[in-house]
Amino acid sequence: MSDTVETRPGLRRSLSVWQAVGLSVALMAPSMAANINPQQTAAAAGRAVPLAFLLSAVGVLLVAYGFVKLCQYYQHAGSVYAFVGATLGPRAGVVSGIGLLGTYTFYAVVTSSAAGTLGTAFLTQTGIWPDPPPWGPFVLTAVALLGAWLLAVLPARRGTSTLLAVEGATIAVILLVTVVILVRLVAGNAPGGARFTMAVFVPETGLPGVFLGAVFGFLSFAGFEAAATLGEETHDPKRNIPRAILGTALFGGGYFVVVTAVEMMAFRSDAGAFHDSPSLLGDLGGRYAGAWVGDVISAGAAISAFGCCLACVVGGSRLLYALGRDAGGGLGRTSGRGTPVAAVSAVAAAAALIILVCAVFFGATASDTFAWSGSIGTLILLVVYLLTTVGAILLLFVKRRMRVPGWHLVFPVGALVVPGYTVYVNVVPYPAEGPARWFPVVAAAVLALAVAAVLAAPGFARRVGERLTTGDGGA
């Protein structure tokens, strides 16, 4: 039968370095992120949005150092689940794995909601759907989730190739428009008297405000490490996975800093107008190059959101597959085509359930599910990054399993400081009102649930430990 299952080894080494890059880039979704994330940063950082993204880029590159070294030592579909488990112990590994699985699931909500919102806006602007009802975006949100599920159950070679094609085309359009805007800014003939200025890197609210806004910078970079979940499916993983992770982080750093700087300059450093824009590059494309360009970018951003949703489902399913495989359950099995269908279905269903609960019981719109899930997922992700960095310090500088210069310790220490301070300023002082007061609660609940699961199933943690000690993190 074609659906005969296999338990180990289930995943097949069939992917190139570019297909690993495809998963990381698609999950990072540069096209979507540059269009709708910086507005939230402006609310806290003012005109210094590019500075907040620069600080986020530095933090991500510091975190990437630990991921690169860990990927050179371990290859495992569980990513941080294996990295933390092999360095800090199986219990910590399971907690971090469940945490990152929670992040990917919440990000599937974020990106499917973004696809619904941006797709509806495009259909409205072009007159195809001139007067959509309030629930209209949820129709396209459902289509995005269903489409992500269908593509994710295909062999990963097809899925990751699709991610690269979708995101690459959209990034090309955005970079072209960014160059057009920059040329006009430098030439001094930009609309509304906008000019090139480095003042966008000077904070008006002080560094705490910049770090407060940096959480949305980390949200934009989130997913750069997703290639690590393909450690059991990529050729020469000790070489190709680190290259994919570092290359994605470097590209994202340059891309986001330059694009957000040009965006803020084009808005004449007016943080209020910047914040109120529903589609930054859509607005600027129409203003600087023609109305049709804005429509193209809006459509491209919606497609980017769908590609990111697909990457979230793929990355999350690999984590759930790894957890299920070590737990000995059905989620740790693959189909005859070599894909973890049960794990894919579980991640997609969980995302759909979150959206349903928010809409039915809390009256959320698609924009609400985007913002709420993005904040919750990012808080969990930063905690996971911190655990992974501690694990890298133990591997490299305490146990000395790899030869690295002693001064390299500054990289993981910096990776503790930058994301750690970002978490701190977003929790202290604690939000007193509005939905934001629930974000740390839900994020903490996910991590607490992971801890409870580990304590309730000590045999699972023991099996994880045995597997992670049988060579290269269970690869």
C-alpha cells in the first residue's frame, strides 16, 4: 500500500543547501515582514525603526553563531529540541522543542491571517471583491491554511522549491521599488519633499523604546533557523545547514535595515503616518512608481504570507515528528512518500483551532489574530533562543566538544544580552490593560505546559536522552 508507514529512518536526504535556505527564507517572509511589521516598531521606537531592526539583526546574528556550531555537531529534525536536549539535558530539550513547536503553530496563525488580510485588501483595491464582510479575510485565511497543509504533505523537495519561487519573486519586486525610492530620495525629487537622511537611526524615545520596538524586529527575523529542522533531509548537513542558517541571517539583516530605512525616509521620518499605513510598500509603491505597482506589491505580500504559512507548517511538523518519534507515538511516523502526514495535519489543525477560538469567543478579526499570535509566538521564541545559546556555551566552552577560539565566547554572551533585554523591556513594567496583558500569560502557559508534560512522563525524557546520545543527536 502507498501509505505504509515507517518509523526509522523516516525522512530522506534529498534536499540541497538552496532548498534548506528556501525553508528559512520563506518562514522569515521578508516580503510580508517589511510590509506590515515595522509599523508596530514605530509605535515604540518612533522614527528609529531602522535602528531597532539593526539591533534585532545584531541579536539574531549572535544567536545564529550558536545555531551554526550546534548544527555542525548535531543533525536532527527536532532542531532546538535536539540541540538543547543534548547539551542541557533531555527534559530541557523537550521543553524547548515544545516551545518552538508552539512558536511555529502561532506563526502559522500569524501568516495565514496575514494572507487573509492582505489578500482581501488586494481584492478590494482591484475591485474584484469591493465590499467584503468583516469575516471576509477569514475565508482567505482558511484557504491559506488548507493550501499549506496540501503542499506540506508532499515530499519536502517540492514544498521547499515552492517556497523559494514564491518568496524570491516577491523580494525582487520589493527590492526594485526600494531602489526607485532611494534614487528619488537621494536626487531630491521625492514626493512631499522627502529626502535622504541618517536621522532615522537616531532614537527619539531612548534606547529602551528602541528595544521595546525590537520585538517586532525579532518577529521579522523569526524563522532564520528553520533550516535546522531539515538536518535529516539535507545532503551534507554539517556543511549545508550552517550555511543556510548564517546566509539567511546575513541576508535578512541587510534587507530589513535598508528597506525599513528607505521606508521611514520616504515617510519623511513621520512615525505617526508610518505607523498608520496598512501596507508600507504598497503605499510607497503607488506613490513613487504608480498605482499598479502598489497592487502588485500587495498581491506579492499576500503570496509571501502564504509561503511563510507553508514554512511554519513544514517546520512545526518536523519538530512534532521528532517529538512523536522519540515518544513512540503515531506522530513520529511518515507516509510512503517520506513525509510526516500526521504531524503536518496536527500543526495545521492546531492553528485553525486557535483562529476559531479567537474569532468565536473573543470576537477577533484576522488583524487581531495576526497581532496577538505574533506577540505570543515571539516571546516564546526568544526564550527558546536563550536556552539554545546556553546549550551552545556548554558544548563549546565548558565541555569543549569542538575547537573554537576562547574569544568566541563574546558571541553567545551577546546572544544572551540582546534578546534577554528585549524580553525584559517587553514584560517590565507589565502591560496593565488591553490584549497585551495576556501575551506573557499565554506564552508562559505554553512553556509551563511543556514542563508539566515532561514531569508527567519521565520515561519519555529518558528515551529522548538515550536517543540523543546515540551519535549526532539522533541523526
